[in-house]
Amino acid sequence: MIEIPPHIASPSTPGSPLGLHRVLSPDGVLPQAAWQLDAGPALWPDEVRVDVERLNLDAASFRQLSDQHDGDGDAVRERVRQIVRDRGKMHNPVTGSGGMLIGTVAEVGPNSPLGLRVGQQVASLVSLTCTPLVLDSLDDWDGRSEQVPCRGHAILFGRSIAAVLPDDLPAHLALAVLDVCGAPALTRRVVTSYARTGTAPTVCVIGAGGKSGSLALAAARSAGAGRRIGVVPLERERAALIAAGALDDAPLADEVVLADARDPVALAAAVTAAGGPADITVVCVDVPDCEHGAILATSDGGTVIFFSMATSFAAAALGAEAVAADLTMLIGNGYAAGHAELALDELRRSPGVRSLYQARITEGTP
Amino acid sequence: MIEIPPHIASPSTPGSPLGLHRVLSPDGVLPQAAWQLDAGPALWPDEVRVDVERLNLDAASFRQLSDQHDGDGDAVRERVRQIVRDRGKMHNPVTGSGGMLIGTVAEVGPNSPLGLRVGQQVASLVSLTCTPLVLDSLDDWDGRSEQVPCRGHAILFGRSIAAVLPDDLPAHLALAVLDVCGAPALTRRVVTSYARTGTAPTVCVIGAGGKSGSLALAAARSAGAGRRIGVVPLERERAALIAAGALDDAPLADEVVLADARDPVALAAAVTAAGGPADITVVCVDVPDCEHGAILATSDGGTVIFFSMATSFAAAALGAEAVAADLTMLIGNGYAAGHAELALDELRRSPGVRSLYQARITEGTP
């Protein structure tokens, strides 16, 4: 169980492993719920400071910022600079989401439990919404992609999670995978649990062409899913997902269908025509209003995993009730034990997934 | 799987069991997501019209309305009248939540699958957010309680769910129970699943003195929970819950602790001191910002069930990640097969729960 230290005033006294000592306002909340964090470079004894090289903005956050400024990269960059200056963290106040970072360990407090060493290149596996951050420069970023080259520093707490970047993958590729590593982990867990009943479940991934979606498909495949249905909004994405699947021993999806996930009736019809309804539906899109489609595309007794940060709790809860759908609905937890290694392994095993990631990074697509 | 009929223009053509034909705007969404419904009294062939006698507003919705108008009952009543007139349903645009209703079956379409007969007294078990509603009078309501005596009519679709009110319970008591019947059903399911592993789980219910909270405790007790911890915000509620428990053969909660659920550190400390952390935490409060406390009060590998309509999806998803909590987090589905009978049976078996309900109804407490 957590320790519960009092608020303290200086690094000379013990910090809270949850980072409570960095919360400036409001009082008494966790860093993720805080409006403003103290991002000063001096370390409490159990903290680690990282020299930041790159942020990976959450897809929903980047899309919101880009939409708000009509795709004007300079304006997006200025807005990110302002958010981090105001809040001491990259926490989009509209979407409530953040992203993650990579950097090099600059200093390790004497009581840090994270096992890191100065000079290691690491990715933080906790959200930017709870990570104290100072940006010294954004000059190398054009404001047009969610991968943000930068200079600055960030603080990891005693209970934060960080992964040392693997030697065998480029840093930006590893970062993109680690950003969504909760999705394949939870998908695998749910598929495995179903498969234990003796029936290979039908799995539908909505937003299957994206980062979390393609890894969720790969994880479902590894975990013993039966029919796999991918839903994408554009023909271009459909072609890319099919081509990627052809690079693997088995396709990522048995069927890739085009549908607007915000149109519940059309989505359910498309999934049904592709062999659904699904026993397990994984929502990996970064736009709002996809809850009802996911519910209608899932068979009674099935499970919907919501990974989109654009998910509305009320729309999901009331939507299922409204159509008398007896479903298990899971909030996609960004953390699961072993999630980083699992996601990197799925990418290593799947040339198809890797090709999709590579294309997105090359194009600067969110 | 659902039928997917086209939008249609008059009751002379078949309706959609989902009620799509009643959606006025925006196009193509389900009634729950609609801004405005057609609540006209003429029936499509698979519909049922109910003469409405009483609404039970969702607790989060009533609290928001009451707070917005500083407890001015006349202003709250006028606002409810306006919402229903504007939207064709009682769907609070701020909280996104509704409630439920009771009334008498006035007309049954020839193709209705619900099995209802004219004259039966029924409760709708789908949210008011997706139920076409016209209010003719609110004159008997003082705007100061979530139970709203009224006159008007509502429409049930082919796939709506309604329960015939039991003969052995007063209508307003049955309505209050049926309003929250998803909570004991899901709690029982999760506790039963844990108990099957051979260990009786520790269950913590946050907001244990309320309607959904007390029924969730009773359901946990019936399903084989071990230690049961109730969290309430006020000494008055604590005393009431302990006194109620003394009416039953076994107490509703082994420990009832006082804590502000919005203070995560204080909540976790209180639950731990009472024998936690919990294996299963059920969130039944109607105020925002309780996600982090629930996460910290739950042991790794445990489950949090969010029943509060004030839950933030992002706060839950990112909060668990931020503190590396490997938890299953469930969106409280308002529907589960058999949920109405199960909830009524828990009340019948528990004089304690019944006394809590009776007191709330007498006081007009939400």
C-alpha cells in the first residue's frame, strides 16, 4: 500500500512516491489531477531527473490542438509551450490527456527505487499529465506531428515507471510503441481469458490502422483470437493494413472493413457483415462518439475495451443500458505489469506492425 | 444482432427497435446520443406508450440542477420543464445523465415484444436520456427531491426494458431500487467471480450510505464477500448505515469509515486502516473527482467498478497509469440480465437496506 507523507517544502525532506510534494495547486490531489506542478530541477531523494529529447503527444491531444489552430504548426507549437509553462506538465486542458517522453537520465536521487543509471536512454511510461516538465526549446519541432523533438527536463517519482530503451530498435520507434503499450497488454489478457473457455473469440478492433489498434490486433492474434476484424475509416488505411498483414505469417485482420465509427448503425452493420458481432471489441480511435457503435458491434455477454482517451463514460454506461446490452465494459488502463516488453515483442515479431509504425513516423502522421 | 432499418417518416411504416425513427437531431445517432427526440404520442407498431406518474432523476443530475439554482426548487422545476420541452426527453445536458420513470401502460403497439398489457404499472429500466417524454404537469413537485411526481407520457421502444412493478412493495420504493439495479447486479457478478478462486474478497463501497451503495454492499454480502468496508462522508450517514446493518443477520459493512472520497490520500489511508486495500472497490458517489481515491484504495490485481455518472474516463485511465496500478476498471453498465429481480430481492431480504431507502424517501433526500 502507498505511504502517505505530509506535504513537504524542500528536497531536504522525504518526498512522496506519488509526487504529492510537487503539486502546487489544488491542494491534496495527485499530480495527474493537479492544475499545476512544481517542475524545478532540484531532486527529492527518491526522484530522477531526465534530460528530455522527445515528447510523443497523445493522439487525441495532438488532434485537438491541431484542429483548434486549423493545422497551423506555429500556433500549435506556441500553445504547447504555453501549456507546459503554465502547468509545469504537458497536460492538454481540453482532452485531459498528455502523452509520453524519451530522454537521458541526468541525475538519480539516492533513494530512487527505479534502478536507473545516469546516461541511460529511457522512456517514461507514466502519462505526461502527471510528469513535471520544463521545456527549454521547441525550435526543432514544426508543430505538425505528435512526435515533438525538444530540449528540457522532466522528473520521475518513486512510483513512476520508466523503461530503458532497447538497443535493437530506433528510439522514435520504441517511443511510439511504448506510448500505447497498455492496449496490447489488456487486449491479450482479455483474449486469453476468453480463449481459456475453449472458444477462440471473434475480436474487432476499431481504429485498427493506428498505433494502438495495430498492436491490439497483433496481441489478439498472439493470444489465440479467432476471427479478427479491423475497422478503419479510409480506403488508404484499409489498403495499408491489408498490405502490412501480408508481411506476417498470418494476417493481422481476417477482414478489414471501412466504416465511420461514429455512425453506430453503419458500424454494427459493417462488423456483422464481416463475421461479427464481436466477442471482444477494442476501441482505439481518437475521435469522440464511438461508444454506441462499439456496443452495437459486440455480442451479448461480450467485452468492450475502451482505449480512446476521447471516450465518454456516460455515453458508454447509458448507451449499453439503453439498448439492453449485457456487456463488460473496460476502461483501458495505461498500465499492466510487463506491458512495455510485451508491446516491443509484438512489434519485433510482426514485420507488418513495424511497417505501419515506420510509415506513420516517416509521414509524421499522428 | 440488431435490425438496421432506414429512417422512416410515419408510424404506418415499421419502427426501429432501437428507436432510431424518433431521433430528430442529429441524424444517424441512437436516441441516447440525440439532442432531440420526437416524443409524439402516436405509436409505431412495436412501441408502448406509458402514462407517466413519477420520474426519478439521476442523483448526479439532480445535484447539478439543485446546485446550479442554489437549491431554489421553483427554478429547478422550471429547468426540468424546459429541458424536456427542448429535447423531448429528460437528459441533463451538463451531466449527460437522466434517471427513470414509473407509470401505467396506456397503449401497446401490435408488434411490441415487451409483453406488457394496458393498465399495468411499470418502471422503465432504460435511462430517461433515451426515452421520449412529454410532461403535461409538474405542479405536484416542489423541485427539492429527485423523485418527481408528474403527469405526461413516455414511449418505450421494441428493445427498451420495462419491469412490471411488484405487488409487495410501494411503487416509489420499487422505483428507487430499480433506478440503481445495475449496481448490485455487477457487484454480485464481480464478487462471485473472485470468490470462485477460493478467497473471499475484501470489498470497499464508496458512497455506501446511498441507494446504489447500500444495495451494492448487500449484493457483495450475498455473493460471498469477505471483509466489507463502507465509506461515507458524514457522521450522520455513518450512524445510519451502522444502525441499518444491525437490522440484518449480518452487518452490511464490517467497518464504516468517514472520508472525503475526493481526497485520494485520505481515502486510501482510511480504507487501509479499516482492513483494506480492497480487492474490489465500488464507486457509488455522485460527485466528481473520486477516481484516484478509488484506485489508491484498491490492491494491485484488484477491480474498481465505477457506478457514478460523475466518473471521468480520462481521470480513471490516466490515474491508474500514473501510479502504476495494475487494476481492472469497469464502466458500470446500467443493464445486466435479471438485474431488476435481483435488486428487488436484495431489498426484500435486507430490512437494513429497506430502512435506508425508506428514510431517504421520507426525507426527500436524493
